[in-house]
Amino acid sequence: MADTILTKLADLIDPEVMADMISAKIPDKIRVAPFAKVDDTLAGVPGDTITVPSYGYIGDAEDVAEGVDVDIDKMSTKDKKYKIKKAMKGVGLTDEAVLSGYGNPVGEANAQLALSIAAKIDNDCMEALQGATLVYDGTAAAIKYSGVVDAIDVFNEEINSDKVMFINPKQMATLRKDADFISADKYQAGVAVTGEIGKIANTRVVASRKVPSIEYEKDNSTGTIEIVADSTTETATKKHLATIQPHCATALIVGDKVKAAAAAYYACPIVKLNEDSETEDDVPALTIYRKRNINVETERKPRNRSTEITADEILRCGSDQRSQSCAGKVQKVIRRQRNA
């Protein structure tokens, strides 16, 4: 009888099947990552760091008289290194829960693990985009057509390229009431991209809870709130890094001080979706450097008759953070808006 039960458990909790199921669920649960290029250069090869070169523009061609040597320019390059890391989550299921027939605990475990890893990937992608060097400050007004136009203008493009802007769901009502907003339900079938709710100023709009509300500013001189270690109890003037960092645009460490922002705002990235035709640069705005796809493992705990299920994906999200001055183009811009 015991062998029969164990066979059922092995059938129900199959790591390979669960890995496929979790991988299949993730695309439906992410909003930012679908707009990233996936780079599998590190997959199956030694090493945990990838070096990405970016080249500076050599300048426009010049008139050269007959018989005169042309000046030879040296190409400039900047390398950026990304070290991959592991996104992982685990859950435990008792035999009673699996075999009781109450609900679908194995299916729920699949869904929860997929949601957890998807959220982590989106978090990392959004964090990478928040490092953009080009910034449009529109904190003086709520999100609207004229502000989006001004933000796009910072790219200084000759040809308006396809772009996507990520907004916080709390901004959707304000944007949808704008007369210049075109709702995705008015598109022709098959035109919208993943998660797109509409367009404004020829820019696709995708809502994501990962778009942060910025409420604090780093200020080690006059800041009244100190970032303390997790072992320290939080007070009104002492906060853990995990409490403040999601709402601060600047990277913080323990010991830093912050103050409340004059007005909270959303930091909404605008990302170019295609290569820049003006510079023929093929470096994408956002890249996921993946070492290994979803991996699921189980560990049997015979003493309490339970099974631990862990899932992980080894990757790193990176963003091209060059500004117009060093590359002749910009691939993203942080669009800042006041909280609606």
C-alpha cells in the first residue's frame, strides 16, 4: 500500500513536468520582461559573467579633396559586465495535502512558483530600466498627452520609432480619460503587444505594478530617516532597506539617510522597441542574460511525509544606459509623473 501511495506522489510531483508547466505559465504573468531581448550566450558554457561592448559613433563623413588623405578616426568602445544571479523560490507539500483531493495543491504550487519567479524577473527588469541616464522631469503634472510628448522629445529623434511606456495601474484612469489616448480595444486584431492597454503620442502603454512610486530622496546631509540593518527594529526614523528602496530612485545601502520627497511621483520608463535606424546600433534597451531556464527539483522528507519543491532560473537583467551625448542616441528615458 505504501509503495502505491509513493508512486502516486511521484506521478503528481514530477520535476520535469512541473518545470514545463511553470515555464508555460510565466509569459502570462510578466509585463516588463516580454520587451527584453533574451541572450543565451552563457547557457551551457563555463562562466557567470558576460561582457557587453558598446561603440561610440565615429561622426558624420566629411568632404575630402582629390588626392588628400582622409582622417582616420579611432572607434571608441565601452564595456559593461553583467554577472548572472539565481532567482529561486520553494514550497512544501505534505502527503495529506496532495492526496486529500481537496482543491489542487500541486497545480497551485505550480502557479505560485511561476508567479513568484515571474515577479522577480519583472522586478529586475524594472530595476534595470530605472538606471536610465536620460531623464524627463514631469513631476509638475499628472500623466497626460503633452507630458508624454515632451518626454519622447528628449530622445531627439529624426524618425519617431516604436516605443512602449510602462505606467503604474493607478495612473490608468487618468490616462484613459485623456482625449488623445487610444484604447487597445479599438485596435485591429493582432496589433497590440503583450499587456498593452492603448497608445498615446504614438507610444504603446503597458500597466505594471512594478512601476515604482517614488516617495523618498537620498540625502545623507539632511535626511531624517536612516537605513538600518534588518536586525535593528524599525522606528519612525530608522527603516530597513527593503522598506525604503522600492520607493527611492537612488540605490541605497545601510547607513544612508533619506528624506520624504516634496511630491511622490511614478518613475515610468519609456523604452525603444527596435534598433535605432539613425545609428544602426543593435544594442537593445533591455536584455535578459540567461544562464539556465526554469529548473525544478524536489526533495523528499520521509520523517514528516512531505515533499519540498524548489524552482529557480539563473539570469541577469541588464539595460543599455547610454545617453545621447555618448552614443548619438538614447534607448530609454525615465518618465516621471506625480501620483494620480
